[in-house]
Amino acid sequence: MLPNHRPLVVAEQFGVLESLFPGRIDMGLGRSVGFTDGVRRALGRDKGDAEDFEAQIQELLGWFRGTSPPACTPVPRRV
């Protein structure tokens, strides 16, 4: 997802799913910039964005560690 979505978006989506289903969501990360040129343009990405994968991982981790304000830390759901 990272080459196609901003790290904040990935963190937000993962955080929401983890809040809804604690302990049942796993995150897998890949660096493919598949899709057609039109889809990549719509997502604001291009083929070269896969080269920034390490930086994207570090930014994503920053959202979960709370070092990138605001933090995207899953909150347990209260029933």
C-alpha cells in the first residue's frame, strides 16, 4: 500500500481496523507500484515512489510510535 498511499492514510486505516478488531489485524507492507499510469496519477504517485520505500516505512512507524503528531495509536473499543 505504501507506494500507492501516504503513510498517514495507511496508519489511519490500520488503526481503525485494529480498534474495531483488536489483535485480529495484521499489516503486510509491499513496495509495488502496480496499476496503470492513470491510477498512479489519481493516487498522486509514480513509479519512482517505490525508491522512497524506506522513508515511507519510517514515516509510517512514526505515526504508530507517536513521534509524528498526531499519533495514530489504536484505542480499544468499548462495548
